[in-house]
Amino acid sequence: MNLTFRQLKVFEAVARHLNYTNAAKELHLSQPAVSMQVKQLEEQVSTPLIEKLGKKLYLTEVGLEIQDYACNTLQQLVDLEETIAQMKSMKRGHLKMAVASTANHFVIRLLASFAKVYPRISISLDVTNRSSLLELLEKNECDLVIMGSPPEGHNLQSAPFLENPLVVVSNPHHYLADKKHVSLQELEKEDFVVREQGSGTRSAAKRFFTEHNLKFKTKMNMSNNRAIKHAAEEGLGLAIVSVHTLEIELKAKTLKILNVEGFPIFRNWYVVQREGKRLSPIAKVFNEYILQESDNMMQNFDIPHF
């Protein structure tokens, strides 16, 4: 069958009124035009939908079924129009976000403040590593990604919105923890617990050591930032992490930022999307919200000054 929306709309009016003239008036059509649409629909289903007994019209059994489906279909279209209107006005919408695990803490704060402005939206948040973020972008499975510097050659559109200082941390009882100045030569002697290969933080740290002709001694590789911090707390080595991930540990005094020569390493957080992606209305607004709030975001964090 190849039913049309026009046929269903005309038939629904005739079935409701059981009168061609009244249906035609409602639809602002001529009576012959209404009769023609019903006839074409009957030809599509190869069976009568309306029968005339005396002066009255009655729906056949198939006509009753089609009336039911027509009513449901027309109501769904009305609902769709209302939903689209609400999405355009930001009353509703679904935001699909993915973020690097090191950005999880401040992004949740950002989403919470955004949700207060738009309380009827829903949010999906995927917290994962760098390689998975790139895969999500490649498969077009999210609206926006927040991550460190995105790689070249992946057809991505990105904008920096927040500084991401990388610092060296240790157990508070580490012998370097209370030194007023830690030289790079002292740092070179230490073991580090690091993220997996491909991590943006690991790449930035390795690049820093290479640029300063230093050896970067890695003792343990771990797949998430929480494990890295816990290992440093337990004295398994030093760690290089984003200062945005340290609020809890610094308040609890379970980690200490070392005053190391050349640190912090300043990078940026980026909001990233696929090149040419057509963002939903709510995703567009959130993207603008991130960029507008960037000047205020650092002030909202309990971050030490260097």
C-alpha cells in the first residue's frame, strides 16, 4: 500500500462526520474532491471502507480499522509538531555529551547549572578515555565532546574554552612535597604513574620531558584518572594530572602539588563536534553556553594559584 497523509486526513474527517458535505466544509475542499480521496484510498486497500444504507453512511469493518489508525497517526503528527516547537523554544530536548574522564568533575557542574536554566531537557553523559571519545565522534553517537586538544585529520570542529593546567602531585609525605622549588633534574629521578598510551595528559607530559631533554620514568600504566591519583596517594610514584581533577584530594590533603620548575604545563579544554554536524537546538545552546561561561568557570573552582 502507498497511503498518503492527505488520504488519511480526508478519510478521518468523513468517518467522524459520516457525511461527505460536512467533512468537505471542515477541510475547505469540494465534496467531489473528498469523495475522490476516499475512493483512491479504497482502491489502495482493495476493499470498500464506507457503505451507504438508505440515506446514512456506515463504516465497514476495514473502514473502522483504518479510522483507528488514521486517528492515531494524525495525533502523533500533532504531538510531533508540539515536540518540535518545544525543542525550538528550549522547553524540551535531549543533549548527548561525551567527556574525557579528567574533565568529568567540572563538566558535571557545568551541566547542572545549565539544567537549572533548562529544567525539562534530558542529558546523556558518557565519561571515557580519549580514544573512545574519537570513536564516538567518528560514529556520530554524540552531539558534543569535551576533551583535550583534538588530533588533526579527523574532520573535527573544535574551540578552546578553558585552561587546563597540568601539575605534578605526590603523597603529602613524599620527600619532595615540602620543597619550595623542585628542579627538573630532581624530577627526572622519580618514577611516575601514568595514563594509558594515547592519553592527552600522558602525551603532554612526555612531550614536556622530551623538550627539556629529560628521561620520563614510568612505573605503572593505568586506564583512568582516579586510579592514577590513588596510586600517587599510596606512594607508588608521582603523577601528572589536570588541576581540575584535584579539588577533593587537595581539600582532604591526600595529595600535594609539587612546586616544580616549568610547571604547570598549560593546555586547554576543547568543545568538539564533527565537521558539518547539524546540532540540535539544545546542543547549539549548550555549545554557546560553554563558550560564554568560560571566563567565569575558573573562578568557580577551588584551585590553588601558582
